[in-house]
Amino acid sequence: MDFAENILKKNTPTWFNLSFDIFVCIISIITAYFLRFNFHIPEKDLNALPSVIIYVAIIRGITFIIGRTHAVIFRYTSTNDALRIFFVIFIGSIIFGVVNLVSYKYTKVFIIPMSIIIIDFIVSLLGLLSIRVFVKIMYLQFDNPDRKKLNVILYGAGKIGVLTKKALERDAGIKYNIISFIDDSPNKIGKILEDIKILDTKNIDSILKANQPDQLIISSQSLNPSNKKIIIEACIANNINILTVPPVSSWINGELSYKQFKQIKIEDVLEREEIKLNEDIIRKVITGKRILITGAAGSIGSELTKQVIKFSPSLLILLDQAETPLYILELELEKLSFYKKFEIVVASLNNKEKLESVFETFKPEIVFHAAAYKHVPMMEKHPDEAVMVNIVGTMNIADLSNKYNVFKFVMVSTDKAVNPTNIMGATKRLAEMYIQSFNSCSKTSFITTRFGNVLGSNGSVIPLFKKQIESGGPITITHPDVTRFFMTIPEASQLVLQAGSMGNGGEIFIFDMGKSVKIIDLAKKMIKLYGLEIGKDIQIVFTGLRAGEKLYEELLADSENTVKTDNSDIMIAKVIEYDFDYLSKEINELIGLINTFDNTQIVKKIKEIVPEFKSKNSIFAKLDD
């Protein structure tokens, strides 16, 4: 065994490969004679056989040298190498045939009978390819005899599924036993693909329990979110590792390798059906326009940037005060070959002179206002900053939009603005109120979009849980019953774009957030996706609700209801509208309190303007008595 392993691992010299190939061809021509004459070679042909063997060896040797088939390392033989061998053998056989015709013309004798040339071609080709395949298989077997063996199920019995299987077979580090393919196509279920049976996705639970695979790999590129969720949930329940095959466009040099497979993400568990956008409406509003995005370096702002670019604005002005994320965004955009019309602006929302310079210089026609302070506990400690950014910053951008005749102003708000229990939510609600009231006395159409938590956004729960899991835990959750609505960053950005395009002004659009998710369930699924056991590998610790935190979020206040739109994912909230002059007077009084640094008075004034603001788990709850 050790001797065979050592031989297989060595690179044999090219002269040895050439000699071996010629030897195979000699055996092949002898075999062809035996087969042609039914193992009873006539004496005349038997006497000529030594000369024929020398003749065949010379011709084959020359064609091998020209075709360089001997220069290939046998254990790495590829499809291209096999094709090269086919052509070299074919050309050699053609030479035998041509020489035969010339010989017959002058001597009336064939050097090699024509039928033997055909048999020799087949036997030589099979012999050379079989030897190489055998060496390759034996090498893969001996290369790592102790390599880990994994049982795998492949989802997707199509072309990508077959390529996935071949990628697994090429992986030298692990030996994979493909148990089965699973698919939801009735035309494929029960059939055999690559010697492996195709099973029905509907029976996923029983398939997993019966086979107990180590991994399930999703190779299908067209799996809808609902089916994907069923498969992932079943794997999580059975402690099975889940991998996905990346899109074909990201394969290196068009070839798939095991190293490109990705671990499933928690976002995939929460993924929903693809949002259907009315791109014609968006195109009419965005294409050829000058667009300003505030908070452009943030999670929503940067995704909005990517979505807006698809509709070819004449200019994209990207404004943020966070220089490093803005620089990273700039580097990403510079890589784009199809869009170069953007300007990067570092500015604070409170620097109105700088903002006016931006409006005067670039004259934006549409504004997407995504800049805001969003962290609840932080804003409980710094209500003055929440007022300055979420309220005053919004007013500055809105006032300049009105002054410079911006066509549409679209503000990104939050579900925390509904029946707010914290300063962040209350300041965002005040910004909503200002924007909506301003619409009644401005040529600019002021529109608000309101949605819940965004998966994977900066500072959100999922990146926090990932960090805690990777550091060994524990995972910290404020309360076992806390729930949240979730939406992916692309989903949120697309809906902001859609709502902003369809809005006429004065609307507060809310999005279909699906079902709320218990945070503890989210944490448990993430732990299992990492292949860990709760209570054994990692602990979950409850820390108590933070200042201003709710057990559950709402998209509508008690006094609000909704009106449907043409898009089933978007509704209009019918809310109380405020007089612009009254609201401006109240907000200016609030702003006047900022320089006193008296947080109690600042929060008290916010509560006067937003009467539904009732603090929870906060030192400011005493102001509600």
C-alpha cells in the first residue's frame, strides 16, 4: 500500500510516460489482431506482426511527441487532456490508413488490414484513457487516506447540482459521500442523476432524519424564499450544516470549487419573496435627475446609492459626516465601469452654511434623507444630540429643499416613531410631523417612509450576535419575550425608492414587514447555524430591557389606520396632521433649550409636542406622571 501510494504521488519523467503510452499502443495493436481474427491469427499476418508492431510504435511515438500527450501528469488528467489524446490517436490512425492506401496502390497489399486499424483506434483510445482515469482515481484515494468523510445531500438536480457534485469530488481535503439529490420538480423526482437518486423536497424532514447527513448544499439558483426557509429550518432542527453555491457570475474563471461555497446566513432564514418594483415609475422620477442622499455612508444610504445608480441619475450627491465609511463607499463606486457621475460631500446636518453651498452648487432635484441618530440607549443619554441631528438636521435639509425648489424630499423614518417610548423614536416622530406639515405650504413634495429593523445594519442585533458567538459568548438578550420586525437592507432601500417615486406629498408610507420575530428564536437559530449547542458551547444571558426599549414594535399608532396603494408591500398611514406654523414655533422653543444642556427640560418639551411619547425603563419616565 505504501509503495503504491509513493508511486502515485511521484511525478514520473516524460520519457517514462512516452514509453508507457507506446507500450499500451503495442498491446492494443496485438489485441486488435487477436480480436479481428477471433484469436486465431493466420500465419502470414502472424509473421508480419513484429514489423507492424515496430511500425505502429514509431508512428504512435512521433504523434505522441508532437501532441505532447506524455507531458501531462497522469493524476491531473483533465477533459482537455482526454480530447488531446483522442485527436492524437485519431491522427495516427488516419496516417495508418493513408499509408495503407499508398501501399495497396503500388504493391496490392495493406500493411495493416483496414478493420484492424479501426479496432486498434478504439482499443488504444480506451487503453490510454482508462489508465489515466485509474491513476487519477487511485491518487485521490491514496492522497489523503485519513481525510474526513462527510455525507452530503444536494438540493437542486440540475446543471448546477451536477457541477456542485463534481466540485466536491475534486476536493482533496474531504471525501464526500453524496447521499441523494433533492428537488421540487415533479419531472425529476424519482429519476437517477449521476448514479444518485433524486428525492422529493416535500419529504425533507424524513429524508434528513433517515440519512443524517453532515451537510446539505443548496445548489439551485432559483429557489424561492419560502422553500429555502423550509429547507433551512429543517436542517437547523436536525443540526445539519447548510452551505450555498454562489451565483455563476462569481465563479472563478467560470469554474466552481468547494472553497467558494458559502455558509448559510441568518438573513436567508428571514428572507421573503422578492419585492416587485414598478421600475417604470422609479425610472420616470430618477433617470436623468440630480439626486442627493444624506447619510449616504450608512446601511440604508449606501444601499440606496446602489439602487439609485441602476436608474442612471444625471448626478448623485452623497453626503455624510462619517468620513471613513464615506471613503469606503467612494472606493466601491470608483470600481464601477458604467457610472462615474457622483460627488462625495463630507458635511454635518447642523452646518447649514455648508449644506446651502451643496444645494447651491449641485442643485439637487430629489433628496433622500437617510441621515439620523438611531441607537436607542445612546440617545437616552444624549437627548440634545438626538434633537440636533434627527430634528434640526432634518429641518435644515427640508428648508433648503424648499428654498432650492427640490421636486421630492423622501425621509427615512422608523417604527420606533410610533407610540414612542424613547428619545430616538420621539425625535424621529417630530421629524415626521415637521415634514408632513411642511408639505402643505411648499412646492416640494415631502414624503416619509417608515419601517422596522434592518437586518445586518450597523449596530443591529445580528452583527452583535455574530461577534458574541465568534468570541465564545455569551449572547446577550434584553428580555425573553422581546420581538422585532425585520427587513433586509436591499428590501428596505427598494421600498424607499418605490414609495418615494409614487408619493405625491404629505404621505407617511409604511411597509409590509411580515411577521415579527422573537429575538431569542433568532439567537437560537444563529447558534445552530454555527454548528454549536445552546447551553453547552454557548450561553444565552438576559440582561433586562434597556432604557427606552419596547418589548415589541408597532408600525401604526392606535389612532392611525392605513390606505392601500398599487403595491401590496406599501401602505399609507393616515395620521394626525399638524399646522406648520404652530409646529415650527414649538420646535424653535425646543431648539432654544439645547444650549442649556438641561436634558430634563429638553425631554419635557419633546413630550409636550409629541403627547404619545411615554418613556419606558428610562429616568425620564417620571415626566409622564
